[in-house]
Amino acid sequence: MIEGILVEGLIYGIMVLGVFITFRVLDFPDLTVDGSFPLGAALMVQGLLLGMNGWLALLIAFIGGVLAGVVTALIHNHLKVPNLLAGILTMTMLYSINIRILGNRANVPVLDQDTLLSDVSNRLSGIIPDDYILLLFFVVVSITIKLLIDLFFRTDLGMTIGAMGNNEQMVISQGINPKTLKTIGLGLSNGLVAVSGAFAAQYLGFADVGLGQGIIISGLASVMIGEFLIMKSNRIGVLTFCALAGSVLFHAVMYLGRYYGYIIKMTPSDLNLIKGLLIIILLILTQSRKLKMAAFRVRVQK
């Protein structure tokens, strides 16, 4: 049970890292995520069905996600469409595109196909206990992606993107085009989301156009859980760790809801309600903590 929670949390943790980039770094509420997640799953599955190498299919899924983010950025930047609406437009269009990629089917299984995960399991079987193979694999993958993100945001370009999220006018005053930075940030974010979708499709054994439904809520909840439970910091390494930890904790809560919710007459259809309530509770607790900290500072100053 614990292994399953950790694996699922790390798979979706890659998506949470993408959501973290848009919502926390860029300050751009991007709903493209609900479309780019199943896009990555669809591209991965079709690549496997065509006999493509798993790593190549994963790369194509990443590129597909990047392009989805770029489309949202172009709609927002050049058509002057508000960020929320730009994401909704791209997400809506991706629904039809994903069905096309899946061959006009809403669900395509890959249970009988060789995947990256099955290849890893076969290679490490006998060396590592079977129950821990996927856990070890996703620990390595998620930490590698986290470290690459940390490294990127320590470069001049990454720090400039972070600065734009805090103060766009300051970046403009330095002669830097914020449209380019938003395009890069949205592309990177949705590329990570698509990679998460590609891994999720292999783990679940199918790609479905509905895989992304409400995924943005899961990402937001995970980011907020990580930020709430772990001491606040401005260091990118700590923040990305919070995002991954929040994803694991969020999926632990969802696991408990799925398997023990029957005690309070809860059904799977109630999980979206639980997600929404969880975010509201976190917002209330966060605001309460901020007020307490502000009151404490006032007392200290006196």
C-alpha cells in the first residue's frame, strides 16, 4: 500500500512541479494542464503501439506538452486574451486533438505492450525486490527532474523568469520581453505535465481523454499542502521539494478516501468534492497562520 502511494505521488509529482512553475513562479493560472496531461498519455501510448522506443515516445510527449504551453502563451500574448481564458481555450482544443491522436477513441489500453516501466521491471527483477522496482525508478526520475529544474532556475534565464513572476514591470524596465519569458515558462511547465501523463498512462495501463479532468485541482492542492506543512522558504530547491512532498501527501489522503471512504458513505464521485474542500481548508489555515505571524511581529516590534 505504502509503495503504491509513493509511486503514484511521485508520478503525479512531476505534474505538480509543472503546476508549481506556472502558479508560483510565473504567477500565471494555467488551465492548459487539464489538456496537456492526457496529451502526454495519448502521445506515449500511440508511440508504444507504433513500436517506437519508449524513451523516444517520452521525448515526443514532452515536446507535445511544450507546444501546448506555447499555444497558450501565444493566445495570451498576441491576442491579449486573459491567462485563464487562454488556458481554457487550449485545454478545450486539446480534447479533440487527444481523441484524434488516440485514433478517434476515448480510451486505448497498453496492457499487452512493452513499456518503459515493464522494461525497467524486467531488467531489475531479481536484483531489487519486485515491489520496490517502480518506486526506486520514480524516485530517481523525480529527483533528477527536480534537480534539473533547480539548476535551470539558478541560471540567468531562470532567475529572470522568477523575477518576472514577482514584478513584471521591473523586467520590462530592464529591456526584457516578458512575452518570451512567459512562453518559455508555460512550455516547460506543460512539457513536465505531459511527461507525468506519459508515465501515468504506462502505470495505469491505458490512455484516456478524461485523464486530465480536474488534474489542475490535484496539482494546486499538492503545491499548497507542501507549502503549508514545510517551513516557508524562497530557495528553489526547498520549494520544488515541497511540491513533490505535497504530491505524495495529497495522494495518501486520496488513497485513504478511496479505500476507507465507505465508512462514511463516501463514493469515488465524492473525491472531487474532497479535493475542493481540501484547498479551501488549506487557504483558511494559510490565511490564519499569516495573521498570527503578522500579530507576532507587531508584538515583537513593540
